[in-house]
Amino acid sequence: MDLVRKHSGDFHWKDVDVLEYKDEGSAPFRDVTRQVLFGDPMFPAQLRYFEVQPGGWTTLERHEHTHAVMVIRGHGRCVIEGKDHDIGQNDLVSVPPMTWHQFRAAADEPLGFLCMVSTERDRPQLPTAEQKVALEK
């Protein structure tokens, strides 16, 4: 692995694969990709870049691990425990354990954010229909 991986100017990095966000059909989302920027077995955290295309969204989910998020491109909204928040470039978002969350891009440009998580982490939980109704209130 190169010690320095140059940014290409379009939110891609040298020798970093652009991956599908999740397996198709595993959870509801639209137009999201991810890139693992740092993921070393000797380091207990992983830094990832997610890009949500205009009008797209990540899965509404929760899990036991914490997220630390920094928006580096575009603007949109995030839902944290049922509350909507406007977000834009350089904003920081903390997602505590077992907190429902989702990121949505604005209609006019992609939303790109860095996300730091523990290397050891649990699988996301999706809301039941009843939980989703309660969150929407």
C-alpha cells in the first residue's frame, strides 16, 4: 500500500475502490457509494468516505457502535433519532450507539462525508413498521 494516496479532484483517491454502499435489497437506500480510505488491521478504526447522489439517501438504521461524521462535500439533511438537521460542508455529526440515523442529499448536488467507525462493529438494525411510524411523528 502506498503511504500517500493522492486525491483525484473528484472525491476519488488513488488505489481506493468505489464500492456499493450495501448489498442491493438488504436495506432501503438510494444512490450511495462508499470508499474505505483507511482500514488497517493494526488500527482499531476505519475511515470511510460515503457519497450520496442528489436526491439519494442512506438507510435509516441503528447499531451499537458510534459514528463520527464530517461533511466534506455538498449539503443535505441528517435524521438523528427522528429529528431532522440541515448539514453542509465542514459540519460534524455524532451518532451515539443505538440511535436511529439517516443521511439525505439535497436535490441539486451530491452529499459526501467522512465516517469514522470502530473496525469491530455490529450489523445495522432496521426499524420495524411501528418504529418507523413513531420516528416520523
